[in-house]
Amino acid sequence: MAMFTNRRRAELESVAAKAVGFLMAELKHAAGKPVDPKKPLYRAVCTIMGYVCYGQHFDKDSAEVGRILETADEFARTARFGVLCDYIPWASWLVRKQVAKFVDLLRRIRAYSDQLTEKHVRTYDQENLRDVTDFFYKISTTQVEDGYDDSNEYDRDMLKGLSGSLFGAGFGTIALTLQWAIMLMAKYPQWQGRVRQELDDQIGDPHHHQLVWSDRGKLPLTMATLCEVYRYSSISPLAIVHKATKDCQLCGYEIAEGTPVLFNLYSAHRDRTVFDRVDEFDPGRFLHEDGSLDPTKADLIMPYSLGRRRCGGELVARFEIFIFFASLIQRCIIQEDALNKLDLNNYICTLALHPKPFKVIFLSRTGEW
């Protein structure tokens, strides 16, 4: 992923700029009126992930994107039954029907991603790597010393699984993090205003300067605010279940090979020995007294889990979230609706923490979106 992101950064930034334009066009229609940002966000992010994973420039209004979003909604509703069985395996007998629906949904998702991946394998050109799937395929086919066999069913399944997981998990968690960011900025306008001032001072008019990934070095408060969004929301509270690959010891405990392993990220992000006032939203906790970003504190935030098997799409996710978040704050004022007060403790816990449907008001700062 890092190889793809670094080599294609200029292209990614261009695609992200177009997706930001799509999002602004949708928000423009509701300017001044309360709107739920969920669907516009999902559509915009989906267009980027389609390019990253499969080299496809999805039309945000197409039937295909509509089906993808419907599937994402269905996944969010049913995933909690799969999670329950991860934690309490015998509970699968109590929710057999719901688990069967969840398994069927996973099969449909896999079939869709398999179709896109197979198309890539048939049209693969090692001199023209189009996207992450092509990069995965190239790396796999050149690792002969590791026993890769292009005809091997297992290797091909691994390729499909990597691409499909990156696409499905990628656009969902990115859009979800942005939902939390929008809600928090509406709830804490003082922080929103300070971030906007920094963007004005360091970047200037968004219509004259396209935000790029390297801009983050000039924006310590913006980056601190994103760290606090990650910490406060902790959208993946227990991450994804992994397992020990060999017998090992941790803090005096014996962990046998094959033991399921969970990372309690929610607890780590609210560790009172590390963070003060853990239930308050305070980006200042990640800044030095001189206003610069505290990298040691920032490194304590781990929204993409830990270790060698942490989320493979972390770099792309951080890039997209930065571009969308900073662009929104640059161009819009996000307000809480007096008739739809935001409740930050009102969320649904499935595989991730989803805020319950909410509405906010987006106002253009200049009349130009």
C-alpha cells in the first residue's frame, strides 16, 4: 500500500480533489438546511476507493455505487451478530437466522470483489500498474522464493481477499470517521474556528490552492484535531480479531498458538494514566506549548490497530480523511441544528461505532463551494 500511495500520490491527490468537489456539490443543494452527511460522504469516498483498489472512476450517482452503499448499510446492520459470535462463539446458536443472513451478505460482497479482481488478472500488464490490485498481483507473482504459484487456488484467493477487504473496509471506515469529525466540529465550534484559522493562514483560498498530503506539516492544529477525532470516536473499539501465530508470552501470560487476539483500542484511547479528561474533546492534548504537534502523544493513537497485521490501508485512509476534513473546514461552516441537538453518546456498536443518524447545517463561507 505504501508503495502504491507514494508512487501515485499526485494522481491520488487529483482524484481526491474531484471527490471533494462532488461532496461540495451535494452539500450546496442543502445549504442552510439541516442535512444528514452520511450518504454524500459515502458516495464521495466510494469514488476514491474505486480508483485506489480497482482503477475505476465510479460515477457517484450510478446504480453500481447505489448497490455498494446499500450493501454497506446492510453490513452495518448485520455485522453485530458476527461480532457477537467472535466474542462468544456458542452464541451463534441463539442468532442462527441473523448469522445466516450475515454469512450470505459476506458471500455476495466477496463475489463482487472476486469479479473485479478476476478482471484485473485477465488484463494485467506489469508495465502499466493501474491500482492497488495490480500492485498486489505484481508483488505476489515476483515472490517465487516464497512459493507463489499463479495457478494456486490459495494464492489467488489471497489476492481477492486483500483487494476486497481494502475496498470494503476502506470506504466504510473513512466515511464513518468523517461523520464523527463533522459531528464533533459542529459540537465544538471553538475548535472548528481555530482549525479554519490555521488553514486560512497556512494554505489560503482553497479555490486557488489544492490541498495536498505534504501540507499537513504546516498544520499542527489540524493534525492534532484529527488525532483527537480518532481518539474520541475510536470507531473500531476492539479492532478485528486476529490469532497468535505461535506460542508466546505477554506480561507473564502464556498465549498458545491459534488463540484469538483482540486489541482493546477503545480502552487504550481512554487510558487515564496517559490522557487527562478522557471523556472531553480536546485537540490541545496533542500540542506542545509552542503550538507544534507532539509526535510522542500522536503516536499513542492507534485507530488502525497495531503490529505487523495492522490495517494495510492505513496510509490511504489517513490521506483521504485529512483531505476531506481540511477541505470541509476550509470551505464550510458546520453548525449544530437547534432543533436536532447532537448527542455524542448516541451511537450503535456493531463491528464499528456508528453515530445514530444526525443532521447538521453546512454554510458556504464565501458563497462559492
